[in-house]
Amino acid sequence: MGGEPEAALVDGQFDKALSFNGVNFVYVPINFLVGFPPSAQPILIPINNALNIQTQIKIDAWVNVQSFTNATYNTVVVKCTRTDPTWYSSSRVVGLAIKGQGNEDGASVQAGVLSGFVRTEEGTFNEIVTTQPITLNTWTHVTFDRTATGMHLYVGGYQQTVSAIHGVQNPKGRIMNGTEIYFGHDANLTLDEVTMTDLAPEVETTILSSIDIGPNLMIAVVAVALIFAVAWLLRRAIQMRVIHTRSS
């Protein structure tokens, strides 16, 4: 988790949900980016490759938005990729968000409209938005999918009229892989029942990827913390060995 205070576990639409204040967020790695020893290309250690969905994806969530923040993207859930260990090198790969008051991406849209986006392996970023903002202070079911017919957005189960503000609505190519997933980043909302589903698994026995906001996510965050702790210890051990070897 990041930000202060940490995202709070509260009553949600179904059992428990996570409440975000516009500063905090939840972070879950897909691939651990190794920064030592340095290499010409980033070294990635897979943690959960099932979340690197390649072609057709569906993201579902229940949201209760308190306000639209000054950020361009009030994130529901977004998969990002990084090229080095710094946070500043991250870029959005695929996700579902609500447009805020900011305008960092150069597109002029109304705050509160729903946004869905995909970055393909060709490097093109494609984003669609709805024409109407979602309602504040009420639970709303929102969905984004990318299928063979393109990208689509749904509110309350109904497909919405959309426009492409970056790229095209039906981009070609596979979805770029990522290094991490964020929930609630730059958003003032309560988030419940988030799922990320592979609509076209390449192997029939592939288990659909699902992320449950609630107690199960808390267990996942603890597990991830342990993974990072072990990785940090291993890296320190490598560093100490290199130092010892050079001094011998």
C-alpha cells in the first residue's frame, strides 16, 4: 500500500471494500523488477503472469466516487509497466479509470466520464471515454472490455456511447505486458468487487484472473510484502558478496 493514511477497509456494496482518499493506493506487482546488478535490459522475475492478459480482457468493478480529484486519471484499476526501478518510468498499459479535473494527457474531456485504455506491443496508446459522467456518492457498476470488436465501456450493465481520445477504438496487436497493478491511485472513491478476466485464454485450462477487493486482497498484499522482503535480502546478499570478492 502507499500514501497516508493507508487505504481503509470499510463496508462496501458487497461485504468489505477499500476506501481511497485521492493520495493513497494499493500496489500489486506482476513482475519484480531487479535493479542490481545493472544490465542493459530490465531483469523481470515473474510473480503472477496470469495477469499479463494478451488479447481480450474484461475489467469489472463497483465504485462509489466521492469527488473527482485534480488528477487526469482517477484510477479504478490500472496495469502499468516500468523500464527501471524508479516510479517515474511507469506507463499505463491497460485499465479502467474515471477522468478527473486534470488535463495532463492533452485531451479535453468532462470530469467524471469513464475511461478505458490499452497499450499494444506496437507501443500505441488507445483510450476511449463515455459521453456522460458517472453519478457521485452512489454505488455504480462499471466495466471495460477489449474484444475482437474493439474497446467498450459499460455502466450498470449497459453499453455506453464512447469516443476515442487517443489512438483508435479497435486497436490491433497484443496488449503489452506489465510490471504492476494499482488500485485507487489518485482517486477519491470506495472500490469493491474488482475482477480482471482473460476473455480469450490461449490455453483452455487457464484459470481466469480475478482480484478480489476485500480480505483476500489484504492476504495478497501481505504475501507480496514477504516476496519483496525476501528479494531485498537476496539482493543485499549479492551486493555483500560482490563487495567481499572485490576486497579479497
